Amino acid sequence: MPPDLEHPGSVRSAAQLNEQISELWHRAGGQLSTAQRREYQLLVTQWATAVDLERGAVSGHDETAPAREGEGRQNLAA
């Protein structure tokens, strides 16, 4: 799971990160400032990493290992 930047050495679950994202949107009233947008982007990235890690732990194999070019995950931006 991704590190908790406010509490070094700790990790947050996807559920905890999702809650933080919801709280951020609630506090912002649906309109994010530039600083809040950066925080949102960081939280979403951490959430996605946590989801991948949790899925890997549940399925019993490492889905988070970086794929080599042409293997594994497809580049959807192409």
C-alpha cells in the first residue's frame, strides 16, 4: 500500500484513501483549488496503487510488478 505522507512509516488502505478523497471533495464543495487538485491527484494515484496491491494480495500473485514493454498491462494511451 502507498505510504502515508502525513505519518511516515505507515500505509493506508484503498478504503482509507477513498474516504480521504470523499472528504476532500466535501470540504471543497465540489470545486477544487489548485492545491486541492494536486492533493486529489496524489490521493487518486495512491488509491490506485493500494487497489492494485490489495488485489495482488487477495489473488495470491503479484499484479503490481512493472510489466516489461510488450508484456502484461497494455498502454491505453497509445
